[in-house]
Amino acid sequence: MSKKEAKPEAPQKDRTGCLIKIIIVLLVALLLALLGLHFYMQRAVEQLVPERPVEEEYLRGRINVLVVGTDAEEYDAGRADSIIVFNVDLDNKRVNALSIPRDSRVDIPGYQNKTKINHSYAYGGIDLTKQTVENLLHVPIDYYAVTNFAGFEDIVETVGGVYIDVPIRMRTHTWYGDIDLQPGYQLLDAKQALGFVRYRYDAGGDISRGKRQQQFLKAVFLRVVEPQNLIKLPTLVPQIMEQVETDLTTADLLALVELFKDVDLETAFVTESLAGHSQTISGGSYWIVDEEALPETVQRVFYAEPPQEETEGEAQDKDRER
């Protein structure tokens, strides 16, 4: 074929138009995929809430998750070293966390005399601890998560350490290693974080320790939702799940992370501990729960509606009243 008879090239505008069409198709496909993921996550969150009897209507849109850290070793079941109940408000994207001091003197189902609540795990595992907590607070526990301190360290390593504002100088020698932390905001590695949550030699004792454990869990979540970790969620969450015994699924945790990833936890994450006082009974040190304050605490953590943000008009009305 001669040069004169050669087939002319397609006009530039035709190739450009074809490229634009391909880009549009890819963008539409990406949008549909994102929408599909959004609705999948939304559906997964909705399915987290179990059917409630009438008397539990106050928990509509909320779930209660019991998180237990144990001192278990390979040779025994261990005791519950930390006990925290999270009331997760899925509708308003808020979390209330209630720490139960491990030395709280309570009734454990099946045992005659009151004893420390942390013994419940040694006596009957997570099922008995769950039942004990439900009887103490008179609220249902929907899900649980348990980890020992070996798993605890692995979780911190998985997220690349945690940023913690250490409030005081922490220095002591323990059977599980030395704790040596300077005060201030810093990145803690696994062993340092373990020391931070286990330290109990300040004026607050177990109450301060419970607050630090809540602070740590919030710090872990904040690390998980950092941009460099968010893109690794499909592999990161399963790695964390390997260190935790739980009846939540990987899909459940992914849905919760997706729901809370953009939430300001400084205002949406509220923590407190059971009120009470220390007392020595028959040579043992116990935390005596304040029975009079307990109903108010339960009401505040598990029943109360989140505070409503003021509108501009309401704020102006209050200013005029002042």
C-alpha cells in the first residue's frame, strides 16, 4: 500500500473522547464501590444492636461491650486485672466507659461470700465475669473482649506504639519488669505502655490505674485511625483480633472503626470509675462500692441522652438572660 493509500490516523479528539469515557466509567465504578462499602458498613453497624426486650428500650441504638485484661499465664486462667464496660452509642457516635476496680467487693454468682470481682474470671472465665458485672450494674452486656498482657504488648506493636501523656514520674520494680517513665506526652513502645497501664503506686491506686487503662484504649484507637494505619485496616484489624478473645467479628470491628474514625474523642469519649472507698477486711484490701452513688452512675453512663449542642439562637438567649 502506498503512502497515499495509507489509512489516516484517528483524529486526536476521538482518542481524547475515548479516554474521557474510560475515566468516567472508572469514576462511576469507584463511586459505586464506595457507596456499596458505605451501605455495607452501615448495615454491619445496625446489625450490632441485638433485639431488646421492652425493659431495655433505653439501649436503643447502643451496645454494651465488656473489655477485660487478665493477668493470665500459660499455666492458669488468671484473674481480671482490668474491667471496663463501654456503652457505645452508635446513633450519636459517643462512648461512655465505666471502669470497675478489680478489688471491688461483690457477689459472684454461685459463691457464698463476697469477694474481689477480679476472682470471677479465675472461677468461671469471661462468662462468670460477664454475669457478675451484669448483676452489679443491672445492665446487659452484649459483647466482650478479653486479652492478657502478652496480647496487650502485641497490640501496641501492631499499631506502632501509642502516644500517651504520662501524668507523673513512674518508676518501680515489679515481678514483670521495671517501670521507668518520665512525665509528658510521648510515644510509648509495647513494654512502656504495659508499665503505664499496670502502674499503681500513686495516690489514686486502682482508680488512677483504671483511668490510665481507659486513656490507653483511646490512644490505641487514635493510632488505628491515623491515615497511615487506616489504609492498612484490612490487615491491621485481623492482627489485633489474633490477640483478643471476643464474640465481635472482624467485620464488626471494621464497621465500628469506620463509624468512629472521624469523631473527636476528646468530647465523644467520656470515662469514669465506680465510686467507693478502700477498706481492709480480714487482712485483704477491697474497694467498697458506694451503693448509694451506684444507681446515679449507671443512669449517667448507660441511660442518659448525650448533651445537645446549642443553636446560635439558644446561645444568644442565654447571653441575654445573663
